Amino acid sequence: MRTKGSPARWGVRRERQGDRAAAPGSRLGWLDALRGIAALAVTAHHFEVLKLIPGGATVSAHFDLGFYGVIAFFIVSGYIIPASLERRGDVRAFWIGRVFRIYPALIVTMVFAELVLPHDYQVLTFDGYHHDLLWLAGNGLMLTDVLGVVNGLSIMWTLTYEMLFYFFVSSLFTFAWHRRSAPIAVGAGAVALVLGVLLPSWSLQTSVEAIRNLVVAAVVVVVMGVFCMLSGNASLARTGGLLLGGLGLLLAFTNGRTTAYETFTIFATMFAGTVIYRAQHGQIERIEAWLSVGFVVVAGALVGPMYNRGAMANATSTFTWSAWTYAYLGAWASFGFFFLLRSRRMPRPLVWLGAVSYSVYLLHWAVKKFLLWRLGWDSINYPDKLAAMPFVERWSWVAGYVAVLLAVCWAVYRLVELPFQNLGRRLTTAANRRWPSQSLERPAPAAVVAVVPAQSQGPVPEPVLVAAGSAVGPGTAPGGDPGGQRKQAD
């Protein structure tokens, strides 16, 4: 199922450049390096490492390590996810790839937590308002933050925004609107800036019955939408795009768990990452990209002092405006730094860490609780115990935790992530062989034959194929291109 942007809007030359640039499928070392650092930042935040260093409380009040890592992840996703979809040119392959990329490691993490960790050290939260199917459905869709269902793992709140981004990206792709990242990023940033505390939260979950009805409706819409995307039929794919994109917009605008300024800052950030990719590969003008990304960065930094105070700050992942703003700017600065180094070879440990970063993100809390349980340490007051130790002993324990975590994550990556990703590729190949995908491109206007009258002298010219509605004049090639210089897009 392949599509391209409108040549009338973007120009055939730029279209060709963008298609060629998106073709390589090799890993990008600089992105892996940034992902690895982001994963370690989230891990350090949840291990409360700042409590182990002098002045750590001051640093924590002005720079949220967890928020920094999460925003860095979102920028990377915004940069690479649309590129992955457009490189495949197939929404079926995209969704199969996403399912087999995201769910296996998540399921393994949840099963590990349920079967291994005792109650006092448990990280898995079963709370479906005494309705297991409700909990399972909300977490299975990975839309917990906009359905009012408790996250099975506390870190799953970020996966809600990843899933909504998949909805939006694949929806835009089916209608060939995927090159409009810049206005979308600016629009989302403007919503965060102007309507930051005005849009309603949880407005659709007025009771347990309302939550149940909302979850049931979401299951129906998502299943239908994804089925349409997997069908291989172009019309059904566009229908799926309407279903998924419409559901995502409805939930984002009316039923977010958190404040509108956080929700729409996240979306603006992700689409700004896409804008950078498009500018890099010649799909939009660089001045447009600079202005759009600049606006998003400024808007994301400003919503901190404007809104992230008092009770509103308690509703987000950061508790002071400065912790929000400096972490947000720090994430963008990190992305910019690695982007400038994109042509250089990254250190292999950082690239390796990026490869296992998803497992690190999922497992770091469960592994921490497992080690605390086996050591017999209190799961709440352990930072005080560590802080009281001599310097070498304290950091030896921290290094031991990181070593165990990375070993477990490497095993999950090798035994779970890679095999299931390969399985997803094989299923995609089999599905495309059995049910070939239709092109998502709109059919070109019907061609008609225009016979040029013979002149009194000279040879009789051949018939000329002219697209319906086009004009041919002196010195003009079919389609109105002077001299016939315009080339067709791939």
C-alpha cells in the first residue's frame, strides 16, 4: 500500500529526493546512542540516584531526569517512526511491525512481575475497578492514559502517546497528508500554549459504567481500524485511517489523564522530530522547518512557567516549572548534539545500549524491585540506606544494579525482541504474498488521444497523449511543463 505526497504541493523533484533519502533501512547509530542515554536517564530517575549525590535535591528541583529521558524518546520516535512507515510504504507492514516490536517485551515484563515479585515488591497494578476484562482491554490497547484505566505498569503512560502517534501517522499516510508535519507540530504547540489548562480532562469517564462503555467502544474502533489497515484494500485503509485518527483526536481533546499542556506538548514534540527528518531529506524547506521546530521548542519551554505550578504540576510527571522547562530544553539540546554528530561513528557501547533501550525502559523498575526483595531492603527507604554507605560501596551497589539490569535486558532483546521482530517480518511477507496490497495513490486523470492536424508540409506527427484537463501549447510538454523537462516521480 504505497503513497506519495501531492506533487502539486511539494514538487516532483523534492518528492524524488525524499523517496531516495528514505530508502536505506540500516540502524542509525546516533539515534541509538541518544535512546540509550534516555533509557539510562529514566532508570537513574526511578532508582533515585540524585539522592545519592551532594546537592541532588537541588538538581532534582530544577531538572527532572525522568522527563528529560521521556522527551528525548519522544523526539526520536517522532523522527524515525514516520520514516519507517514511509520507507516501507505499506501501512500493513507498519502495523505488523509495531505490534511485534512493542507487545512481546511488554508481555514478558508483566508476566515476570506477576510470577516472580512478591506482593510487597510488586510493580504490576491490577486495578480494573474490580473488572479484570476492563483492565486487560485498556492495557491491551495501550491507551490507558486516555481511557481512564489504571496502567498495568506505571511507565506505560508513555506508551499511550506512542500509540496515539501511530494512529495519527498512519491516518495521515493513508490520505497522503503525511508531509504536513510542520503545520501539525505548530498547531499542537499552539494548543499546548494557548489552551494548556482549558481543555477538559477525564470528561468521558464520569462513572465506572461510563469507563466500561468507553473502553468497549475503543476496542471496537481500534480493532476495526487496524483490521482495515491490514486488509490491503486502499479504500478500507483510508476508512481505518479515519477511525484511528478520529478516535485519537477525540480522546486527546476530551479525556486525557494529564493536563492539555503536557498532552499537546508531547504531540508537538513528536511531530517536530518528524519535521527535522523532512527538512534533512529535502521534503520541506529548511526555513519552514527551523520556524516550526523553534516554535515548538519555545512553546514547550514556556508552558512550564505558565502552567506547571501548584496543583497543575502535581498532575504531570514533574513537580516544578523549572524541572519541566530545563529537562525539556535539555532533551532538545541532546537531540541537536547527536544530530550534528550523525555522520560520525558512535561508540559501540552506546549503540548497543540503544538497541536494548526498550527492554531497559520496561524492565528497570521490575529488576530494581527484584534486587531489593532478594537483598531484603525496604523498597521505599533504600536510597537513605545507600546514601549512608561509603562512596565506593554506595556506587558499587548502583553499578551492580545497572549490570544486572543490562544483562537481563540483553537476554530479553536476544530471546524475545529480535525473534518476534523477525516473525513479524515473515508474517508481513506472507500476507503480502497471499493478499497483495493495493496502492494508496489516487488514480491519475484518464488520458485521451489528441490528434494534431497534419500540416501542409513535413511528416505527419504521431498522436499525443494528453492528460484530461491539461493544455499543450508552443514549447510546452504534455502536462504544461516547458520543454518537457519535468521528470516523473518514482
